[in-house]
Amino acid sequence: MKKLVRLWKRPCQNGTEFKYVLIWYDEQGKERWQRLGHTDARKAERQRTQKERELRMGIVEPGSMKLSEFMNNFIRDMQGQVVETTMSETKHDMKEFISEIGDLLVESTEFKHAEKYLRGCLAKGNRPATVNKKIRHLHRVFELAKKRGILERNPFHDITTLRVTDRAIKTFRDNEVDRLVQSTPNILWKARILIARCAGLRIGEILNLTWQDINFEEAIVTVQPKENTTNTWAWHPKDYEIRELPLSEEA
């Protein structure tokens, strides 16, 4: 009887060692791998026999896939569940991670790879707060792989976030804001600066305002989600809350 699963002694990067890998083909004819992570021949043969038995009985385990393939699946599956800007950042961080460690099989990703990525980010000059944000994004990606049974342990689970020293917040004095308004020839930007001063809106909230967000009779501005149109882009407030804030007479 032809074997459905074969063993492969996969060479390690140091060129002097190897680790066993199981290789088989799924129902769609796609080659699948399972890294065993050891050099015990008897144990590897038992695992090959077990996998062979499972395939013949029709038991299908989550298929192996490379990190790039899983990234595309994650982006597809999370559409609508994650803010678009966060999704874009996560995609960038995942590509950066793959560039740092290689396009490995998902189940081959380990804690050492997460460590290597962290060191790489610091070597590029990323600030600790930026690195922590990237780690959170990737932790979420691999947590999904764990929940789907592709990984036993999230490689980013034990990564300790970097300590961040609070930086002084730059604030503008009233006379400085006045000078900004006076020196700005564009009336739209004059309004944006004044709204920032009196309502304390974030820059993204201000840039996504429309006429419908302003109640001129009651002098109130409303911060609310936007759809992707010719005049706005798909956007949600950072805290997901619709807020109403008073405007000054000048604004």
C-alpha cells in the first residue's frame, strides 16, 4: 500500500543539524507540512503512522500554510470587525515580520522568531511605544491561528512589552493659537484650528467633519462615523462613541 505521509529530514540553518517534517497532500492536492521539531527517528515514525491513519480514516486537521497566506486570510476574515486603519497597520507589521524571519509555515513560528522581530524593530530605530503597538497587532494575528488549531502557542504570548517613558505633552498658549489663525489664509483651516482649541477634537475627527456634523443653531459639533463616499472616507471614532461638543462663538 502506498504511503500517504512521508518523513523528511529538514536541514537546520546551521547546516549541521536537521529536524523531522511530515509531508502529505490534502484533498485538493496541495502539499502540506507539519514540522515535528525533533530528531528522534522512532518518535517521528510513530507520528507519521498516526498521521497516515488519520488521513485514511478521513480525519482532516487544519492545513499547513505559510505566513503570507495566513495574513491574507486574516485580513479577509477580519474585514468589518477591525477598524480599517488598524487593519492597514497590522498588514504592514505582518509583512515586516515575514521580511524579518522569512515566509515560514504558521505552525513553525516560535517565540524565538517573535524575539528576533522585536530586536529588528529596535535596530531600525522604532520607538518603544511603536514596537509595543506592533507586538499587539501581531499577537492578535497569531491568537487567531491558535484558536483555529494551527498553533499550539502564540509566539508573541510571552513577549514582554517595552517600558515607555511618558513624554511631555506640547500645548499651545492662547496667543500662539491666535497667531496660527491669523497667519492661515485658508478659512477652512482657520475653522479647524478653532474647533481643535474649543472642542478638543483629534486631528482625524476634525478632518472628517462635514456640514451635517455642525448644528449652527445650538453651536454644537457631532463626532460620528463616516462611510466611504466621494467626500468622506470610511472612518470610526477611536473610542467608537458618538460625541456632541459645544463650539465657541469664534469657531
